Amino acid sequence: MPELRQMYMNDLRKVLKIIDSYDDDDAEAAEADYEESGFDHQYVLEGDDEKIIGVTGYREVEACDRSFWLSWTYVDRDHRGKGHGKKMVLELLEKLRAESGRKIFVKVSDYEDPEEGKIYERAFKMYESIGFEVEVTTNDFYDEDENQRIMGLGLQPPEEEADVVEEKPVIRFNGMHEIAETEGAYTFEWVVKEKAGLFGKRSFSVEDLRVGLNAVKNEGGRKIFLTFPSNLPLIHKPLQAAGFKFVGQLKDYYEQGVHEFHFTHDLINI
């Protein structure tokens, strides 16, 4: 009977080989992630012959209340169709529930390979069968005609609705970067300042956004994707004025009652 065990450094080469058989860009991104974040809460499914036949894991979301992302989850191609992927994820979810995890999210591409078809559809259907539900779909995220679907699953019994306090922090943009695993999709980096300064504005302005839009356009970017907590009332007016569109939310992402709002801007329009 295959068993889920902790992943170690000497498993990395075999794990990357499994991921690379699906997508070499994913394998490259996974290697960078393991090098940066290590192997805590990362697992492999080991067969009776001690061969690694699957990989999965989770990463805790920084500055959130017990929210997690499902990390690299793949089954060796020769062992597909035997329920190993579902077994891994179900066992992983039980570990999170035992540690009082509140919610977990997973990103799934709808990429259609010219020869193999929709290579991630099997995984998508498996997540659906476990209870994950699509909460946000961002079109043309990874590339033109390759969308991202973000699915969420609550890990604990529903809680009572929380009283959410609106906040008006001082938000400043401090950079931009192309999103990993995408072609021409960018995001802005932003920080919260303690003080606005004398006569200083509390939120970013439409002019700040337009500077960023033009900078990304000059870099050859296609689209910009931004996310913000749902309890920041000052962000909406400048985002709308600059042409950003609201595309959905991840419910209770930061904490109970505080969601993650997703916005996008298609640079073809500027």
C-alpha cells in the first residue's frame, strides 16, 4: 500500500522528473520554490518498492489566519488512474484539519496541449470530487487563452459571520514584476506605511496606477493582476478610474469575513 511521507532533499530529483513530465516550466518553478521555501509540509507518495509515485504539500499563507495553498501536486504518469492523487490530497487535508487549518486553495490551469489535450483537467475533476469549488477565474492569466482557476475548500465547520472592521492604511506601490509561470502577466508590489505624512494621501491614486500601467506596457506586458483585502474601501475608486476590472474574490482568505479581491487590467486598452 503506497504511503505518504515527508519529502527530503534527496527526493528532489525524482520529484522534479515527475513534474517535468507534465510541464517543464512547472518543474523549473517548483525547483525554485523548494530551494527558497524548503521541504516543510511537503510530502511524497512512496510505493511498496520505495519508488516515488506522487508529490504534494502545502504552504501557509503569510499574514493570514490559518489559510494555505496546496503546493506541487502530481502523480507519476505510469500510476495515473489508480486513485493515488486523491489519496494523497485527502491524507494531506486530514493533516491540516488536525492542525486546525481553516481553509486551503489551489490554482489550476486550463491549458490545452496540442497533442495531449487538457492536461490538468484530470486534477481539476479530482479536486472537485473532494469538495473544492472554483472561486475566481482569471482569463488569459498564464498566457493568451490559458486561464487560471482558483479553487477553495473550507477545512473546519462553518463559523459565525465575523464583524469586519474597514481599514484605511497608507498604501504605496514600490515596484512591479512579471508573475512566475506566466507570459507577460505582471503585478504591482505594494507596502503599508505607518504614516501618510503632512498633507499626504492615504491610498494610491489613479495617477499612481497609470504610471505603473505605462511602465508594464513598456516592458512588453500583456495584463496586470492585483489583489487586495476586501476591507479597504479607499482602493476601489482609483482602480475603477484607471480601468481595472473586478474579477472575483477568494472567500475568507485573510480571515473569517475578510476576502481577497482580484482585479485585472488588459494593457491592450492603453
